Amino acid sequence: MSAAHPVRALVRLLAVGALLATVTSCSVVNEAATWNSAGAYPKGGAAAGASPTPTVPAYNIKPLLAPAKKYLGLEIPNSPDSTAPAAQFATWTGKKPDLLGAYVAWDSSFDTTAASNAWKYGAMYFMVWEPYDTTAQRIAAGDSDNYIVRFAEDVRSLNVPIALSFGHEMNGNWYPWGTKQTTAADFVAAWRHIHDLFARVGATNAIWVWDPNNIYPVPTVALQLYYPGDAYVDWAGITGYWTVFGPHTFATLFQPTLTEIRQFTSKPVLIAETSVEAGANEVASVNALFQAVDKHSDVIGFVWYDYDRQGDWRLENRPDVEAAFRTGAANPDFGFDVSVTR
């Protein structure tokens, strides 16, 4: 839920009360990236000269793709450029988060500080890459190749695992890379192109998270059309919020989307962005979130959105919600130190 997230916009649009509720390693062959004499990656393929082959193998992400325990992730302001917010969250909930998410604008540099801090904390950096100020068509055509290659090189050079979600909620119409301005074919082409550039520089320490919005507000959009394919995806994500006027059970909020995803992929599923709106169902919703994720063996965890943005989604100012989260997080199946998983 970046600043343009549709939760509140849909409240206005759907005045009748319906509200947005809103990987095995990839099989692409790793190649050394190639540059021209100016150090730029050529559009559409290799040129004379090649980058040095890294001497240290890329971090093996395979044990992280379907771990024995569930991820307990967190998106919270100023994290993970600082780990203090995550440490504070752990005091509220009794459990350290193991995925630390942040929104990353297109043309921003890879945040090595955030990725390093998360790793030292025992968590994995989960970057949500938002392609503002460009288009999927331009990305697929190679206009951003130099930027993407530099970014991928930095990911490979740091050589800790990260999770990467490009163009989240692409099945909605509220982002420029969504259905209003981007075709499914263009989105898939851009995703595959970015992934291929990462592979060519050997940046296989990235876990690729394909993250549509839950289908409740956009039931006519076919998710499979936006799916890049199993060779390009490690986790399937779902974004969904437990709200007062929208779905507030797992069966109505997430299960329809999970069922549709299972028609075309068996990749592990991460609830990539979620939180609970204040209201009569808030405690029951937190309980249902933990119980359902624990019950579904193919759902590997969730990422809690703890922001005061387009509504107050924080748990720390709601004692009953905080207590319910602490009870759920006490389940030993939730949370682990990702840095010891190799």
C-alpha cells in the first residue's frame, strides 16, 4: 500500500459499502551480462566484451522458497533502512519479523543499507518495485536496461537473498502499470525482460514475487493473463485487507484468489500485504489470518502493513488487536531467522 493505494479511493467509489479488502529456483539459465565499450547494456542482446564472472557463488535461495516455518513479515515506516522499527514491533508482538518490506521507486538505486540491515537482523529485505514514471512497454523495449543492469549488479554484489515484487496489484486499475494503462501482454513482457537481465548478471539471489490484488474488487480480470510463467516466478503473492465493509474472512477475502491462482501455478503463496481495519471484526480478523495461514500448507506466511496511511492500519494503538497478534505470533510455526536457512 504505497501512497496511491486504492483502499480509501474505493470507499468513495463504492459508496454502497463494498470496500477494497484488498519460489524452486527459477529455471532461467544464468549468464554473464555483456556491455558495450561505454559500459552500457545494449538493448536486445549482447555486445562485444563481457562482465567478469563473479568468483563467489550467488546465495542459494532454495531453502528460503518453501521453509519449514511461516514468514512473519512487516512493512513499517523507516524500515529496514533502520531496524529499530522492526525491533519495536517485536516488543509489541513477541516475535521478530523475518521479512522487512519497503516500497522502491523506479530509477532508485538498490538500497544496500536496507538489504544489509535486514539480513543482519535475521530477516530478508522485501522490495516492492513500483514502475512510476515509465511504462511496461518502455521497460520491455529496453529503455531502462542500463538502470536495471546496474541495479541487478548491486543485488548480485551484495549477495544476500532479497524478495522482489515488480508492479504489484497489476490486476487493478489504480496504478499506472495496472489494467487502465497497461495490457497484460506488456506487463508480462516487462517482467520477463527484467528477470532475464537479472539472470544474465547472475543475480539469482533474488526471490521473484508476483503479487496481484485479491480479486474481490476486480472479479472480471483474468489473473493468468498477467502471470509471467513458472520460470519467472518464485512466489505468488496476494494483497488483501480485512476491512469493515469488504470481505473479512479468509474464505471471502483470499480463498477465491488462491483458487484462481491454483488453476495455473503451484508456486508457494505469500500474503504479500495485509492488515486489519478498526471495527467490530478486527480481533476476529487477526485470529482468522493466523489460523488460515497456519492451516494452508501452500501459504508460506504474510506481511503485515503497519502504517497510518489511507487509514490507520497500525496495531500498536489498538490493545485488543495487538494482543490478538501476539497470541497468533506465539505459534512456533511463525517466524524464524532467515540468515540461518541455507
